[in-house]
Amino acid sequence: MSFHDIRFPASLSFGSVGGPERRTDVVTLANGYEERNTPWAHSRRRYDAGLGLRSLDDIELLIAFFEARQGQIFGFRWKDWSDYKSALPTAELDFRDQVIGRGDGETTAFQLIKNYRSGDTIYQRPITKPVAGSLRLGLGQEELFEDVDFTLQDDTGWVTLSHPPEEGSEVVAGFEFDVPVRFDTDSIQTSVASFQAGDVPNVPVIEVRV
């Protein structure tokens, strides 16, 4: 898949609206009961970038970015201001934010994940586009150091430790991350008069699997 490792201007995504969506197939049986299934293991996020535009300069910045991505052809990074780090929105990053795996004495590679917990249910979201320089990793209560104890592939979200963790030990991490997305349109329609009157263009953006 064609992907440009560049982030959509964060100043424009700040005012956007969007979030996760799921796909659920619901079949109502003759007795009134339902069968519900989903072909998706993970949610997919959608956003409207148009709502973040505040000036004509912002429109120029958007069009330049859109043209450089050739519309829907090339994906890019997107900062979801409502969900962009391993910690709570008001908390500082800590290397113990998320448990991303447990040692077995052999495995050295672990995928970054973010855990979403509600009651006894946990959804584990793979993080494939961590922000370079933001990762803090640890084993249990001991923090590790990048390029000494581990390396990160920031284009995939995989972490490789220098030595396999002992069996049962928790691999923990704190990080910021982006969402891999693409434009969900091949056209952007703008009007200076309409924009000055308060109308903003519709600029749909959709998450892509990488």
C-alpha cells in the first residue's frame, strides 16, 4: 500500500470531528431473537478535516497537502486529538501506561498496543504508527532505554528487545501515536465567499490498514 510517512497538519486536525466505527451484521430470526456478527476484528476511524479550517491560509495548506497525496492514492499520518497517547488525556506519559505483552523467555519482538477496558472486557488496539521519540518502554517496574535495551520500528509499531524477557514478566510501554489514514474523496470544493460566510468544505478522511 502506498503510504507517505508524513503527518497531516496538526493545527488543522485539531478542530476535526470523528472517531471509531464498527461493522456489524444483524439478522433477526423468526422468533424475534437476533444473531450479530462482525467481519472486523478492529474498528476503523473516520474524520472530517474540513471543520478544522479557520482561515484562507488553512485552505491553501489543505489543498497543498491533498495535491501532494494525489487525493486518495497515498496514505498519511493523522493526529486524533481525542485519542493520541497511551495515558489519559490529562495525564503525562509513563512507561507503565500499557501492558503490551508478557515474557516467555524466548520472544523479543512485541507489537505496541493500547488497551481499552470496560468492566471485564478489554479491546486491544494495535498501534502501527507511534510518534518517533515518544516511546518509553519497561519490564515490570524497570524502565529500559532505546538503542540500548530495545529498538523501535516507528513505521510498524514493533519493538525488539535486546534480550528476551523472563517468563511471566510484563512488557510495558507509554507512547504517543498517529492514525494511518487517507483522504476518502478525490475532490475538494472550496469557495472564498462561502468560507467567509461560515461554510467549510467537507474533507472526509478514513483509516487504512497497514
